[in-house]
Amino acid sequence: MRIRGKLLAAGTAVATMGLAGISGGLPATASSHREAPLISQDPVADNTDVYMFRDPVDPTKVDIIANFIGLEQPASGPNFVRFGDDVLYEIHVDNDGDVQSDITYQFRFRTTVRNPNTFLYNTQQMTTPGDADRNVVQTYSVRQVNENGSSTMLVTDALTPPENVGPRSVPLDYEASLAQPSIANLAGGGKVFAGARKDAFYVDLGSVFDLLGVRPAPFNELHAIDLPAEPARDGLAGKNVHTISLQLPIASVTKNGNVPTVVDAKDSVIGVYASTSRQKVRVLSPAGAPPRTAGKWVQVSRLGIPLVNEVLIPLGLKDKWNATDPADDAQFFGNILDPEPAKLISALYDEAYVDKATKVPPGGATNRPDLLKLLTGQLIGLSAANALPPADLLRLNLAVAADTVGNMNAATGRLGALDGDAKGFPNGRRLRDDVVDIELRVLSGLLLGPPYADGANPLLGDAVNASDRPYLSVFPYQATPISGFDQNDQADPLAP
Amino acid sequence: MHSRRRLAIVAGLAMLAVAPGCSRGDGGGGAVSAATSPFVAVDPASTSPTDQAIAKAQDRLRLDGSDSARLALAQAFLQKVRETGDPSFYTRVDALLTETARDREDDPLVLVAQGALALARHQFADALELGRKATAAAPGNVSALAVVVDALNELGRYDEALDATQAMADARPNLASLARVSYARELRGDLPGAVGAMTQAVTAGAGSGENVAYVQVQLGNLLLTSGDVAGAEASYAAAEESFPGFPLAKAGRARALVARDEPGAAADLLAEVVQVLPTAEHVIAQGDALAAAGRPREATEAYALVDAIAKLYRANGVNVDLELALFTADHKPGGAAVKQARQAAEQRRSVAGHDALAWSLFTAGKPAEAWPEAERALRLGTRDPQIRFHAASIALARGQRTVAARHMAVVLETNPRFSAVLTPDVTRLAGRLDLTVPPPLQ
């Protein structure tokens, strides 16, 4: 949740809006000097969310989902956004608790324009993923790289589905005719899907990012800055995203090559993060030869737990954070374990969220053992003796039973562990887990017990409690992307 | 028609200069003078994201008076100048950042914003210091490195700039750093390499609106200088698609029209640009195109705006000596022009600074003094056709026919129609060197 999560840290949120979004560069004035943007948005390499859960249909499988390119408007033709051909997308798995990648899945994309003489995405109706009337075709490969450096190609020339342009371009059911046939099998078992989906995430972007406000009662009245109450709005409603979704045999990702059964055991837990990289560039070539892009890759983005990068790492340090690996996270613990948003919650909700006796917010590097537990796996079934090194990895205890497919869109249980449900966040992350509410409550000190667990803190949330589109009951689980034709710019945002 | 338009622009400039924004509400306090007030009227019906950002930041500033609101407003104002060319916002930005820095002097975000303001005002030594402070406060921060790179380039400290550019590219190969890699190569005359890196910048910036439009225009400029007019036009068109109404893309199309020997059409396009972005650069280009199209009266009107614009920029703290030096050297050659250029070149020992000084000395009738400056402008091997034309003119005036022919050959290979108004001079000089300007593409 990079794009929106950044703004959760509302103290720096406005700065993000300005620097990364609106004022992307320097003023262009009467001048001879170059004014390339100082900071550039990087949507194609921007990892927005990572999800991981045991497969609700096949108990021997685990699903890992990494989303990119946030806030896509469905009607963005003719040049629909796609994965970057210049970007290396990776999903890293640590299966022995040493915070190093034991298995890395690498995704490379290649775009072919079949007819460069048309600007159109398609020239006739598209009824199959490889339809000859599809003009812009993006294919990809998946390679597995192991810790010892050996690697295996799991699939080549897999097709991304065509964009869901509209009913004239896509006459048949999009999911059945174009999306499902694009799912590719991987060597060694498992499946992969890469393409557009309706974004599974949901949050009141406009209000939460506006100094952590909540539109409806009772929290609206508790905010330090008064605004009239109104219904919450899902900022991701109607928005698509690009996903790389993997469904893998559990036995292929665990250290011991089996399906774990003991909950309090290090080897039952895998830790995952996604990253993007671009190739290193030499400004000038050494001996006057033409400058070339070197073979090495430079990491430009990474994401694990839906909280750490966006909310806890200060803007000034984000470039450094994104260039490092979870194994290097110790240098950022000062920021992670003394979270600025916690102070902000205290400042903005003065009466509601501080320790009323001492007026002290739940901050300080030494007094957030709850967050340390989140980073070490102690909140997902590991005892202190078996705790893993703290790091920004989304961790899943595979000895915990899978959720059922019937629960995919359940109205209850959105709060995962806070609801006492070990199948949800922070034990992995299901699509429906309401990580915004969970994180707001955890940051306000809920897990620290009284006095933070009293009063309004256990009820804190943005009042958006589900996605606007139901998740699918089959892989890749995120909903069918909204078609460009169906984008509704006229919709009244206040409509219920 | 054109006179009326000109009057409108003059009136607009005057308003910008004297009455910079009626304040909306009194949240800034009654004592704040109009020129530094953070509160400007915003049309509530505006759909521009920048206007909305300004209104939102102002609302927040009224509510909580926070530093983060000030920083956000400063950034929105900087973007506003980018879109309108109205430099009165610089004074407001300065006041906002000075206030913000009082309690957050080591905050890298504040330092980067201050660095951006210093760059925009062409105060490059200050920008360098701010950029260095920002990189110290936030190691690996790419935008802080960008401030350092830009300042070093403009100061002519190219070796250091090269190292900083490599550090930036190593930290994050994104649009911002790849565009600067391209510029480093362009400065050194490596046009294919510059095109390659700028193409990478466009790819890396996919989907990011104005940012990607900016580098698409830069790519168009590089293609134009590479002799690929059609490719340049395609890139300008792509920029307009990325960010509809982008004035810099229109200005690019005008350059391509000049290269096609269609100055009349270019002038009409530049008239549209100037309506949105009345900067000296665009007004001069418009005047040049009008003059070349045989519309001298309108050209004079356009040129007459240059002084007013320059005054406005200076009044808001922008150093425009170098930007005006070439214009002055062409239109009012002589001692004063040389003095202005020398002053500019002393502050900015860049390729552009030395070129401006060389040309002002040449047009003042001092080719012998001009030549060492021309050599300094060429020290990195730039293939910029204007700089090469200047060098060729000076060399021939000194009787160095072979040297002149060598530089003139580069002009003909790149873009001999780099300036609407200089094309006859280019043709004449080529003729004296027994070279021929190729016909324009149709």
C-alpha cells in the first residue's frame, strides 16, 4: 500500500503530496538550465501491496500476491499502463528465519506492438488472450533463483491478459475468456497470473490521509480539527491495479520440503517481501566506448508488512530504505519502534488516544514491545524462544490451517488477529484483512494493554470495512478488473 | 489582434508585479505584506490539481499553522510557477520556507525545497550548499542529490557533477536520475548516448503525467539536434498526450517547425505558449519566428516584452543575467552586453556561461578576446548547434578557416535551423566556408 500508506504518516503526508505528486519538479522559468524533476513518481516500479495466505481451496498450496501501479483508472486507453519492460520484479522468500532470500521468483516482461501503424490497443474484438486483433501484447517469464545461486526457468512467454477495454472490444465474459486462460502453469507445480485486477485494498484515502481524519461519528467529533460528519468513502472503489499472483505448493517453499504442522516452530514460518529493480547505468563508459546499461540491478522499491515502508520510514530516508534489504533493517529500528504516527494520533485525538493519566503517547524506542513482537513473528504463534530476527517481512505460519473459501468475502473477521483469528493478518495477509484499521489500533497501543486498550482505541478505524467488489473464489482471487467502458466519472462520491 | 494580445500579456505581467494576489481571508495576519502573503485567491471552481493543492494547503495553514502545511504550500507554489511562469510566487515560497526552516533547519525535505527554490532563482552556489546539507541529513536521498547535480552543472563544475550524477543513478535509476545521465552525455557531445538515457527516463516515468511529459520534450529536443525532426515531433506529440495542454511540448513543436523552415506556423504556436507561460525564453523565440516570417512589427512587440519580464524576475529574486546575455548580444551588442555576460559567466562558469560571453565579445567586435571563451564553451565537446555556430563565426573572423569549417560541419549535421532568426547567417557562413545547408524536410 505504498501510495496511500505513505500518507498515513500525516505529519509528513502533505510533504509527500507536494514532492512526489504535484510538484514533481522544478519551476520552469526563463532559463537555460535543465529543470528535470527532482523527484519522480515511479508508478510502474511502485509496489503497492503484498498479500500471502494459505490457499482456501487446496490445503497444499500457498498464494503470494504482489500488486503494482496503484490507483489505475480503468478507462486509461489507448495507452494502458502495463508492467515495465525495464523493471525486474521479484518476490523473495525466507524459509529458514535468517532474513536472507532462500528462494527468489524473478519476473521479466516484454512488450510487442504487432502493428505500429495504429494507436489502438486492439483493432477488432478480442476473444482469446493471444487474439490476433490484440495490438499490444505483453509476455513474461518466471525464473526461480535459489540461495546457492542455482536457478530454474519456471515458465517463458506466459501471456498477460488483454486489458478489459469494454464490451465492444471484449464481447465474451472477460474472466472466462481472457483472464482465466492467461493463468500459466509453473514447472514443478504451481500457477502464475500477471495482469490487471480490481484492487483488493480498501481505505478512505481522502480522509485518512488528511491528518488521519475519520469522516463519520464517533471519531469525526474527536478530531482536533472540526469538520462536519459524513459517510466514509473508499478511495480505491472503482480502481484497478496490476498484480503478480503466485499459487505455489507449500512443500516447494518450506525449508524442509513439507507442509508444516507444528505451530511453534521456526521452520513453519516463511517470510516474504516483494521488490523492483532497474538496471545499473554508467553515466560515461570508461574507455570512450558507447555507454551501456550494465548487467547489475539496483533495487528501487521493496515492500513486506503493510505498514513499515509507508508509515514508519521518514520520507527523507525512503530512497535509502528502498535500496536496502530486510537483512539491513536494524538501522531503521529507531524509526520503526518509535513510530511517528503514534505521536500524531496522540496529537490529533488528544482526548481519545493518549494515556489519560500521564498524557504520554505510546511512543519511545524501548516501550513498543508490541511492534517488536510483530517483527519477530511472536504474534503468529512463535514463542519468545523461537522468535525470528526482527525484519520487514510479511510472515506466514504455514502450520495454521487455511481459511475457507466461503469466508473469502465474509463480513466478520476483517480484523485478523485483533478478532482472535490466527488465519489473518499479521499471520500473512488475506485480501479482506482490514490492515488500515488493524494498524491504526496497533499503533495507538491496543496490544500494549491498558490504558491504551481502553476507551476509543479498540474501535479506531476509517469506517471503510470492505472492498467495493467481491473477491473471486478461484485463483487469482482478486476481482475481475473494472472495464474502461464501466468507469463512472459522473458517480456522486457521496452516494451510499 | 496581436496588439491586443500583447497588451493583455503586459497587463497581466504588471498585475503579477504590483498586485500579487488579493488575500483570501485573513489567516496570514494583517501585518503580512501582499508580496509575501501565503494566501492567494484560488478559483474555487478550478479543476487544476495544483490550484486544489494550493487551496487545501492554505486551508490547513489557517487551521493549524503547521510547518508541514507551510512546506506543502511552498511546493504547490513552486509547481504553480512551473505552469504559469509567474515568479511572484518565489517571494511567497521564500517566506514560507524561511518560516518552516526556523524549527526544522536540518529537515532534508525542507532543505530540498529550499534548494529547489535556489535553483529556480539561479542562485546556484546557494543551491549547492543546501543540496550538500540535504544529502548529509539524508544519505542516499535522490532528490537531495539532484539539487547537488543541477547546481554543479550550472556552476560549470562538471567533473564533480559527473560523480554526483553517477551517485544518483546508483542510488536510484529512475526518471529523475536518468534525465541527468542524459544531460551529462549531451554536454559531452554524446547525442546517441543522451537519446538512449532520455528514452530510458521516459520508460521509467511511464504513467506519471507532467514528469514524463517533461522528459519527452527533452527527448524531442535531443532528437531534433540529432537531425531527426520527425522523431522529435513524435516525442513532442507524446508529451502532449501524457500531459494535455503542456506548453513546453507546444514550444517543442514550434522548434520543429523552425527546423522545417516554417517560422510563421512556429510563431503562431509560440503565441499560444506565451499566453500560458510568458517567459523570456518563449517570448524571444516568438519574436525570432515572427521576424523570420516577415512580420517585423509583431516581432518588435514580442521583443519589447523581454525587458518587462526580466524586471519581474529580478524583482522576485531570480538572476537572469545569463538568460538575457545572448539576447542582448544580438539586439544591443557592445560594452554593456559584454559586461552583463561577463557578470553572468563569473557566477556560472558553465558551457552556456562561456558561450554567452564569447558571443557578446564577438558581436561587440572583439573576436580575439572571444575565442578563449568559445574554447571554454567547447571544452566538454558539446554538439549544440548554436554554440558550434558561435565558435565557427568567431574562428572565421580570426582567419581560422579550417577550425571554422570543423565547427560548421557539426551545425549542418545537427540542426542548422536551430534559430529562426539566425538561419540566413548560418547559410551565409556556410557559403563562405564552401559548405551547403541541406534543404529543410517537408
